[in-house]
Amino acid sequence: NVLCEAWACGRPVLVAEGCGIADLVREQALGMVARFDEADLAAKLLAAANDPAWRAATGKHAQQYVFAELDSWQIAERHEKLYASILASRRSAVPIVPRLQ
């Protein structure tokens, strides 16, 4: 939630490599991903601090992304479609345990 709140405020984020959200941050260009070492973390922090244009552009992109893709209504709708497709596929499958009459 903290990352979504930062993006909603137009702020890029810095996350650690290996955390669950790192791939999304990298793939969607929502901030920076640092390795688990002090030198890389410091380099990424300095790079962000010294580049206001990058912060502004990435923050604006992140804000647009979070409102377009991570809106709670859209997430709920995607879950509903997923559940419906799972139920539909289960109805057409042969039951593992026969129903008792």
C-alpha cells in the first residue's frame, strides 16, 4: 500500500532487488530497483536526488499507472472475471469425486 500511495502522489519509488514488487517497478518504470548492498543503494539515491527531471517524469508516469491499473474497482473486476473463468472451467471438467444422490 505504501508504494501505491507514493505513486498516487506522483512519487517514484526505490525498492530492493528480490522483493515481490521489484519486477513491476522495473517493467513499468515506476522507480528504481537497488541491489542489496550499500554502494548500489547510495548510488541510486544520489542519482534520484540529482535528477529532478527523472523524478518528475517517473513520478507522473507512476501516478498515471496507479490510477489506470491499480484502481480498486478495476482490481475487483479482474478478480471477478478470474473467478468466473475458474468456475466455468470447473463446471465443464469431470468431477474428481462423484456426486452422491
